Amino acid sequence: MYTEYCNYNRSIDSYEEEIKSIYRAVDLGVDGVATQVHLIREIKEYMPKHILLSSPIDYPMGMSSSKTREVAALTAIKSGVSAIDYVPNQYYLKSKFTDLKKEVGTILRMCKDYDVVMRVFIDSGNISTPIIISRILFDMGVTHIFTSLGYHKDNFYDSLINAKKIQTQTEMSVIFSGHIWLEDQLQTVIQTDLFGIRLHNLKIWCNSLKD
């Protein structure tokens, strides 16, 4: 299972301490690090080549203009990320899907030009057709999705069920991004055979390695 450490869903009190946490996560064997662009620039040259580095685009609300989001994506790409984590405009997602497809298509082409993966957030608890939307995105060229924004503490089991359902019924690689605060929850996610899991709590990950 792919594992990554993410810190951009919360406020950071000390960037110096957070950089230490990133290095600690890599030492613990994660496959990827998801963080802000300015931290990508600081840590990139010290990261092993196999570590995937990702940065968010318009997180968490997804309300910026297409032009602003395209500039943010290009900035992240040129900062050396391996992937971008794109939050769809929720209004487009529910009411103007043609405009959303146009925006996604533009950013996808940018990513392909630089060999960068475009990963998309689908907040499956707040949209009525997550499987249909996932299939459309896959047909466009998106291969990896998150089924929860991981910004607020959502219902763990609802998030897990939605993630498993989408991966089972589509060809998407689903990364579980809901909040995990118990070791049992981590083990439950691992047993579901999802493509990947996003970690926000290194203590739980450390405890799981002791078993």
C-alpha cells in the first residue's frame, strides 16, 4: 500500500519542527510527502529520489478562478513536485461540469508536459454522483483521487466505505485521506486493500510499525 505524510490540512506553529517531522516520516518509510510549495522548495534536494512530493492547488475550498488555479499548478510544477493535489470548484462540480472538464483538461496537459501526476479531491460525502464523476475524470486521464478533503473530521467509516466503493467500481487508484486518530482505524484501512493511505499523525504510524 502506498503511504504518504501530509501536513497542509492544518496550521503549522513551527516550520523548523515540521521539516523535522517530514524527515522523520521519510525515515519511517513513507512513499510520499504532501506539503506546501514553499516547503517543497526547502526539502526537495534532500529527499530520496523515490519519494513522491505533492502540493495542493486551491485547498481546501476550490473557489479560485481557473486562471489563478492554473498559475498555482504551474508554480507547483516548476517548484519540483511529483504530483499536484487539485481541489475542484464545488460550484462547477455540481452545476457547470463542462467548465470543470475544461479546467481539468488544461491542468492535465500542463502536468503531462512535465511528467507530473494530477491527483483530484472528490469530497464523496457532499456530492450525489461520486462514482460517475470518478469515471469521467478517469476517462480524461486522471488516475488518482482522494475521496475526502481531510480538512474537517468527517465520519471515518463513511469515508472508508465511499473510498472502497469508488475503487471497486471504477479504475481509479484511491488514496484514503480521512482523519485517522486510532491505531485500529489505521489497521482497518490497510485491510481494505485500497491503493494508498494519507497519514497526518506520525505517532499512530510509529505504533503500527512496532507490531
